[in-house]
Amino acid sequence: ASGAGCRSLAAMRVAIVLHRDFPTGGLQRDARALALALLRRGHQVALISREAEGEPPAGVERRLVPAAGASNHARDLAFAAAYRQALQPGERVVGFDKLPGLDLYFAADLCWRDRAGLLQRLSPRGRARLALEAAVCGSEGPPIAVLTAEQRAGYARAWNLPLERFLLLPPLRDAAYRPKDDQGDLTRAAARRALALPEKGPIALFVGRDAQLKGLDRVLAALAAQGDAAPLLLCVGEPTARHRRQAAALGERVALRGGGELALCYAAADLLLHPARREAGGKVIAEALGHGLAVLCSAACGYAGLVAESGAGAVLPEPFRQDDLNLLLARALRPGQLACWQARARAAAPQLFAEEGIEHLADIVERLPARAAPASAARGIHVAAGAEALLPADGDAFAWLFALSGEGKRRQARRETLAVTLNGERHYLKRHGGAGWRELAKNWLTLKPPVLGAGEEWRALNGLAALEIAAPRALVYAARGLDPSRRRSAVLMAALPAGEAVEDRVQRPPALTTRERHALLRRIAHTVRRMHGGGIAHRDLYLCHVFELSDGRIALLDLHRAILARPLPERWIAKDLAALAWSSLPYGLSGRDRLRFLSAYHGLPLRIAARRFAGLWRDVDRRIAGLQARGRRMSG
């Protein structure tokens, strides 16, 4: 239970550290909200930064640590080296930027190492960012609080971190910007009168201090494309001179505001436009949905999943195209569309925001455990948290995995799958005996990634877990040998809970109703989309490897050929989609079903999705034809 408004534990001293402190930034608002939450619980809180604007929250101490340098990254490094001088004995240190010596890191940004190219890493700025990120992501780094499962997956993939290092927070929103139901008599009409805005007609809202990063130029271009049908745009932030010139061309269609009236702006608006270029979370998305606003945002936003889940708007696919935003904004302005999306936002808000993210973060700070040095693992041995009890007393996990016996499920020349019972529970064990040089040469000559052992499945299962996609839990991985053709490896997995293979479900009576079939298609489409968006391609995504759990979730099996890449090459996406479609044909997949899958997979209206991704689906059709031809050859 949350400790909001009460002193739940003994009072402690907390230092919240960030490079720049000002009242309007999203990261800064989160830091200040945490400071106030801890203050209400009776703790002493200080904000430590190298730069500051405005006054700190009442009751919160401010400490400035000047940092000299000719560039931003030089000042960041100087601050990282100096900020600990401002700490007082016994203070817990919560970092809202990447810094050494933290007790908890709040990851307000995406993983830089996961996105940066080689040239970026070699630049002075890149080396500085990588060093600071290594300070929080190294083996002796602190727990990491993340905003979304996708953000967690990026950090885990780039730094090979176990899931136990991460703390996934509920959606964050400031208490000052709660929904209308929490604001008493602040109605839409009253908010518009207070802002001197017209009481009739749709109003779109844009919020972002860094207007270029948040996509204000994209928003203004979309408004211009609507002509006379363009809504009024309420812009909260700090537009550049270029943005002001764009806005001037739209005349009275754009109202520029400062950052002090955001609660009124949420109450007055109908639609949030947030086509950000990069956004780890997107607090404004969560706050807009909480106010019952429709939302159009880019897939680069971490909270884009809230929009897709609620159906209260649309998510623009990456890479961004201006035409997509123009068409979706035109669709939003159709009669009744905004009202439909707003109703969905209001219906979803109680579930989406059942738990306050900031209060949850305050709970974490109060209960931070003493940090112990991580246990050093033997080379080639990885054990998930809680699985240590399965290992033999001598700790030789490799010998143990290859000595286990069980029920044979599948056996090939160099790979076998066994069902084994450990501590009274069912598990699955996959053992690889090395690919062999002939198989490796064949894969390299055909430009296909070879399966070198069980490591691919271990990484893929952990990647799916980071994305919160159901799959067998990876427990133990062990490998020996440097020669890739002869390297032996094994992975032990926990069996899935109760459920049924989708292939079995569609064949047994009673037959699925039309509504059940459509719902199943949507769940599979959403799961596959999240997997691909997280940088994982299955490469064996036939219907027999798709499992429906008893709670309705879709689980994925048999990932020994999976690849992890960021960004994921489109050919691997097409291969997965073609395999899924081809293996579904014997079970009555109709043309309309396929169109429903296409729309659900891309999270877009069918016309826009079909036009936008026509090339991808042509490739899918070509691959389906190839699979059909191969099937005819094998049967003939």
C-alpha cells in the first residue's frame, strides 16, 4: 500500500540529483514530485544540481554544485565528479541523471548505448555519455527504475543486465494535473473562458519545453495540411524562432502559452498532439489520457502503448512520415471521432492510473535494500534469480545440465529437447551439441544468422520477459568451448502455466465464435508487434509456436533461432509475418481476417496501414507463396 500523506517509516535524508533543475521539464517535474511525496512522509529532501531556475518546492532544500566546462558533456562529467561533495552523511542518493555513486537511478531517458552508432560512441560527447551510463549500468551499479517495459528491454539488451536490476513504475502523472473528476468544478467551458479561448470548436494541445525534440514542427505542418478545417492549437512550451515563423503562417490558429497554465490547458483541450522524435515515457500522454483527451503520438514515445491499449487515439509508426500525421489528424477531425476516442480515454483511465507512479517510486526509495556486491558467475554460466536452488551443491551447472535425463520431446542431429521434473515442477531443457562447420558455412553463404547454441534462446527469452511478453522463464544457461562449430550449450526453462497451443484451440470443438476469433487475432497481432518493436525476430513464428494462456495472454515458444537487433531488419519482420500467415491458412484464415490482423499489428486504421506498409506486405505475400511452393514440393 502506498504511504502517501503519512510517515510510514523512520525519517531519513534523501538527496535527489540531476544536472539541471527547473519547474517545467518532464524529468524535473518528476524529481520535484518525488521530493514532495517524500517530504509529506516526514523525510528530509534536498535537490542537488549544477544549474537551477525558479524556486524549489516549499520545504525542499536546494544545493548548487557549479561545474565548469566548454561543452555540455564536459560540464556533465565535471558535475559527476563533484556532486558527492555536497552530500551529507547518511543521505540516500536518487539520481535523475546518469551519475556514479547512486543508490537508485530513475531512468528518464532511453538507453544511449542501445541506440548509438559506432561514430557516435567514438566522439568526445559519445565517450562521455557512455562513461556516465556505464556508471549506472555496470555490475556494481544501483537498481534502475524504468518507465516502460520497452525501455527496460533496451537497457537489459545493451548492458546484459538481469531483470532483477529493474523496477518497473506505473504510469507517472503530476498530482497537479489530475483528471477533471479530481478537480471539482473545473469544466471544459470554464477552462476555455479562463484562457480566453473560443468555447466551441476542437482544440488541439501541444506540450514540450524542447519543442523541436517533441515535434512541434511536425504538429504545425499537420495543421497547415488541414486548411480551413484545422483546429486551434494550444502550444505550451518554448518554441524556437523557426517554430514561431511556422506558427505565424497559421495566424490565429495557434495560441502560444507559457508553462504555468497546464492544468487549465488539459481541461480546455480535446486532443493531444505529441509526435516526439524521442521520448522514454511521455508524462504528457499519461496526463492527457487521465483528463479524457484523445491522443496522437509517435511510436518513439514510451507511453505510446497506453494509447494503443486504451484505443483513445492512434500511434504514428516509425520511421515518422509527415503524411501519416496529416491523415490521422484529418481522421480525428471527422464528426464523432474525437468524442469516440475521448470516451475510450475516460473509460480506460481508472485502470491505467489505478496506482500513482510517483507514490510507488517513493515507496521504492523508502525501502531501498542495502546494496551487496554482485556474485561473480563462472564464465559461460548464467543463473536467473531464484534458480540457484536447482543447481547441484558443487556448482558445476554445465555438467549437471548435460547429465539430466527426462522425457524426450524432440531430437535432431545436434539438438535435443527434454521435459524434466525438478522440485516437483515441470521444466524443459534444450541441449545443443555445436552447429558443425558445414551448417555454419551454409548459413553464412545464404546470409542467414547461424544458430550457434542455446545462447540465442536464453537472450530471446530474457528479452521477451523484459518486454512483459509471456514465454517460458529462462532459468539456467551454460556453454563451453570456443570453437563455434563444436561449442556445447544448454538452457533450462520453466514450463508455461496452464494454457493451450493456438493451433490446437482452433481445431477442437466448440468452434471459435466470430467475436472470439477476432479477439484472438488482435491479441496475437499486438504480441507480435511488441516483440518486433522490442528488437526480437522469432524466425520460426509458425502457429504451433503460439500459445494461449488460461488468462488470455499470448505466449511464444521455441525461440532457439531468434535474433535480437536494433533496429530490426524488415526482412526478418516479413519472415515472421509470412510464417504466421502461412501456418494459419489450413484453419480458415480469411482475407478479412488478414486485414484485421494488418490493422491491429500496425495499430493504425486499415487504409493508412495498407498504404504505409504496402512494401512490407508485398514481401510477406512473396514469402507465403514460397512457403506454399516448398510445401507442394515436399508433399509431391
